[in-house]
Amino acid sequence: MWLAACALACTLLGSVGASAQSQRETERKLQQLRDELKTISADRRELEGKRGTAAQQLRQADEKVARTARALSETEAAMRAQEQHLSTLQQERAQLQRGLQNQRAQLAALLRAADQVGRNAPLKVLLSQDTVGDATRMLADHRYVQNARAQRIHALTKQLDALTKVEQDIATRRQALDAARAQQKAQAATLQKDRSQQAATVAQLDDRYKQRAEREKAIGQDAKALEQLLANLRAAAAKAEAERRAAAKRAAAEAAAQAKRGKTERPDRPGKTPPKVVASAPAPKVGGLSWPVSGNLLARFNATLPDGHTSKGVLIGAPKGTTVTAVADGTVVFSDWMTGYGMILIVDHGNGYMSLYAHNDTLLRDAGASIKRGEAVAKVGSSGGQGVPALYFELRRNGQPVDPSSWLQRR
């Protein structure tokens, strides 16, 4: 597609003497290519938006997984603590059960002793004893047995109450443990769902990474296309210059011949003055070019650009909307959007020199416009996928990139 664009650009620039119909057809085809490029650009921007959304979704999924994993860890810690407490309660219950069995055995012994004395023990004791002292002593023993039996029964009741409370605590802890387990299962399900969503998002990103790889490949092809475009523009300019010089030479020769004939035939009639040959612009001088924009130098010649490619120019950081000026006199030969370069403007300075201004936000001059050194030609931006507002500037001599810092004035 770009080779066709280059060919059309060359045809458009070198169409000196072509018919108006052919020129209109060429312009129509070139406009179709430009429209197609704008459509592709819109599709690419939409894809980049989807990549951004997918990345945000991946971040949210990661955060959800992290939160769920942390909650799951806390639940497991609580479950371990509850299990330990449950084990302690079970040990306490076993101890109480042993105490209860002991109290029951002692109560049974007291009951057997009471049965041996009988229901009317106090009266029997008084009647059976020979002396009052003996009777008093026997009654005291009987009361002791009765009090001991009451104390054992009371202790047994307290033990039973304590056992009941422990069993209630165990039941409550088990309910809490069951609830924790249910919560754990729910969290595990949520975790699995989040992981599935994350896997789906990652799969989507993988697809987009593949598309980005294809885009990177396309950028490389666009760079080659730009090389071809610049070569064609240079060839077209050289051809136009040669045709202009040839036409001027023929016109001068014809004027000289007419003047000679006029002098022979009509001496008193002045001959026609041959047209003046307009000299081409002087070649740029080392260190004589003005900087296209003031700003920080983000990438030098042959440095690595943010997109991973090697810089064939310089990347100058500047606020969005900063005016970009021409580094020397010349003619705008290309002013449009190009994949990988965004809004780009190319100026032919003559004698094989061209300058390139890319990633602009706005282009102020159209193709074919004559410009002067220091004239505003664009506004700094971040078009073409540039991460930050900056101007990408190249200088070429006979189609080959040269280090602009050697040709620009020292700052």
C-alpha cells in the first residue's frame, strides 16, 4: 500500500507537463490512499483503547485475587484457632465427665450408707442407745452423713451445669466453624471465578500483544516505505529541477536565435530577453540550521526510541501545542498522517537535503507550499502512538539520515 503511495507521490511531484485529467486521477487515487490510512489509524486507535481496557480489567482481576487470597488466609487462620479452642473444650469436657462419674460413685456410696441407717434413723438412734452421750454422738454422725450427701449433690449439680455450658460453647464454636468453612468455600469459588476472569483477560491481552507485534512489523515496513517515499520525492525534485533547467536552456537558446534573426532582418527591432534561470536554494551548512523547537533532548541520533526502534534523528520533548519551525528555506513535499509517525511534514531544501518533522498535533502547511527558515509549520503533539508530547526530527542528505546535532546551531 505504501509503495503505491510512494509511487503516487512521485508521480504527483513529477507530473510536469502531464495532462490535467491525469493529474486529477492521480490526486484522486492519492486521496483514496490517505482516506484508507485514516481508517486504519482509527482502527489502530480503537485497538489501543481496547488494550488499555483489557489491561485495566487485568489489574482489577489481580486485585480481586489478592484480596480473596488474603481473606482466605485469614479464614484459615481463624479456623485453626477455633480448632485449637475446640480441642481445649473437648479436653475440659472429658475432665468434667470424669469428675461427674466420681461424684456419682460417691453419691451412690452415701445413699447406700443412708439405707443401712434407715429412714427413721434419729429416732432409732435415741431408742437404741443406753446413754444420752451415745445418742448424741450417733446423731452427730448421722447429720455429718446427711450434710456430706447434700454437698456432694450440690457439687454434682454444679458439675452438670458446667458441663452443659461447655457443651453449649462447643456447639456454638462448631456453628462458627461451619460458618467459617462455608465462607471459605464461597471465597474459594470467588477466587476460582476471579482466576478464570484473569485467564480470559490474559488470553485477550495475548491476542493484543500478537496484534502489537504485527503493528511493530508494520511500523518497520512503514519506515522502509518512508525511505522509499523520500527517495521518490528526491528523485521527483531532481527530475523537476533538471526539466526546469533544460526548459530554461531551450528558452534561452530560442531567444538567442530569435534575437540573432531579428538583428539580421530588422536591426531596429529589439529581441526578446531570455528568461532568468532561478538558482536553487543554497545547500545547508554544518552548524547553520536553526532548531525546529526548543525543548529537552529525549533521544539522540542512533539512540533507542520509546517504541524500541533506533532513532535516525532526534526526539525533542516540548509541551503540547509548541510551535515547530522550519530549519531552513524549502518546499513542503509531504504533509499528512503516516503510520508510526503520526502527523508528519517533510520539507525539500534542495541540493539533496530534506528535513522531517513527525508526531505533530497539527500541520500548518500543505504539500507544495514554499516556506522560509523559522516559519511555523506544525504544532508539537503525540500523534502516531507517541507516549509523550515531543517532536521527532530527521535531516537527510541524498536520502541518507545524518546526525542533526552536527547541522543545527549550538544551543
